[in-house]
Amino acid sequence: MLTKKLISEPLQKAGVTLNGSKPYDIRVYDERLYKWLMLEPSLAAGEGYMQKWWDCDQLDEFFFRLWRNNQNTNFYNTWADTFRRFTNILFNRQSRKRSLNVAEKHYNLGKDLYTSMLGKSMAYTCGYWKNAKTLDQAQVDKYDLVCRKINLKKGDRVLELGSGWGTFAKFAAENYGAKISAVNISIEQVRYAQEINKGLPVELYLCDYRDVNVYNPKKKPFDKVVSIGLCEHVGLHNYRKFMKIALDNLEESGLFLLHTIGRNNSAYFVDPWINKYIFPNGMLPSLKQLTEAMENLFVLEDLHNFGPDYDKTLMAWHRNFVEHWPQLQHHYDETFYRMWNFYLLSCAGGFRARGMQLWQMVLSPKGVFGGYESVR
């Protein structure tokens, strides 16, 4: 079968054998998968796994090998992918209305899933594992790293664009005495954030990051601006506006920390399976796209890449997810289990292969006088 042979070539390059005995080999149970992979590789791989058309004992290692050994192979060269690129260039897939899709489909999933998976920190972004031995410590260290990078001081007013479950705001308020205004479009996340931040100088706003009149109606600049994990939902057509919003809400002597997943090359759409099942209308930026968006607005003071730490973070989330599945399965079915398994482990493999990065950028409006001292 020609399609089977074509599919086998990138697998062989990665040291993966069809129906082999190694833990990262894949077992195909329905041969219709091969034709489907030729037409829609991403959707076929993900949906085929969800439907049990194929399986693998170590998905993370399989994807690591596939990414690492096929870096110059374009898996997204079908007519469908060309159409996706074209429409994403023409239309703003991350408009205010469309931005709500990811909150409804992903972030508003049952709180039990996230409390089981994320651990005590409830941080749904990459941890910092330089000195950490556990997931909870890695997340605390990440929050502390952010605070130290922006030289956070008691009484500083901080605008947080994209607040997640509200745990950075809680950390910065409790440990640094900061006053936080946090913005989020997820009802479930804002509710949780309100609960854990009671009694703290934290204000939470259920709105889009573009709704400046809601969270800063008096246009009073903040001492610091922080965005941890929002940029992946901003999109190509909005990067410049995002940067301008950060600048317009920041004191001239202030600092803006941007924490985001990134791509090694500029692209115009996210992986189709991830887009359909995990993060609708998401888009990973490249350095080129971000630096063009900040041109003549910010000085790049510091760029820190700790992408391999996301591999460790995702694997820790996966262990928590599997460990708590006996309780979670009362609310989620087996298809969800396989979908979530595919999501966490395929992404872990991608970061392990260095196909995706995790960047923290420290930006200043006019440059730190005398220079910025990097913090690690």
C-alpha cells in the first residue's frame, strides 16, 4: 500500500516501527488510518488515537522522536492546511467574540479536572524547574522569578493580562505586597480566583484584555504589567494591539513581563487537532512576530528561554491526571481520557524535541537607565 509506505518513511527516520515492540512504536488497529493521515495528518493522528485506531505505550517519546528527527519535514502541507493559513491571514480568528470559544471549551471545564491535574499551585503554565524537585515548587519558583524579574516592590500596582486561576495575583499580593488588577474571560477561573484572593488587594475583571475601559477606566498607568500564558490566544492580527495596550497601561519607568509559548518559525495557524479539541483559535507566536509587534514601542531588556521545563511540567500534569482518573472518570468518558492523554503527552514530546519554546521577555518603554540586570 503506497499510503502506508509514505507514512512509514518519517517514522523510520525517527526510529519508530509500525506494529513494533518498542514502547514508542505505534500499533495500528485500523488500516484506514493511513489514507486519513495523508489527507489530514494532525486530525487523523489525534482523532484516530481517540477512536482507538492506533495506540502507543509511550506517546511522549513517540512524539519526541517524530519531532526531533523530522524537523525539516512539513506535515502541514495539505490543501486543508493551505486553506487554514489563507483564512487566518485574511480574517482575525482571535476577535473578541471568537476569544470566548477557548474559555467555553477549555478553561470552563470542570474545576475537578484542573484541581486534580495542576496541584496546589493551580498554575496552568510552565513551571520553573531550575532548583525545584516537585511541580508545586516549580510553580512557586516561576511566580517568584516573575516578581524578581520585574523588581516588584511593596505597594506596586500590577496589571495582569490573563489571570488564569488567580494564583499569581495571590502570590504577588501575599509575598511582595503588590496590588493586582487581573483580567480574564473565563467565568470558572474568575470565580475560583475571587475565592482564593478574598481579603487581598486583588481586583478581578471578567472581560477581554482589549476592554481597557473596564479594568482601567481612568487610564492610570500601572507600575508593572504581567502576562503569563495569554499571548498564545492573542493571534497574528492582534500582537501589535496587545503590545500597545501593555505600553499604554504602563508607567514610563515600569516593566512588562511577557511569558509565552513560542514557535521556531512564523506560522499562521495552530495544529488543527489542538485547535479543534483543546485551544480553539489559538496561535503560537514566533520571535519575529513578537519583535515586529513591539518595534518602536518597547526595549527588549531580557529574553529567557526555558522551553525544556515545559516537558517536565506537562509530564507532571499527566502523572496527576492519570493518578486521579479513578475519581475523574465519573464525570468524563474514556474518549476524553484518550484526548487529554494525547494532548499532554504529544505536547511534552514537542517541547522535549525543542520544537516549541517557552519565553519570558522583560520589556521597558524607554530602556532601563544604566541597564537591566538579568535574573535567573
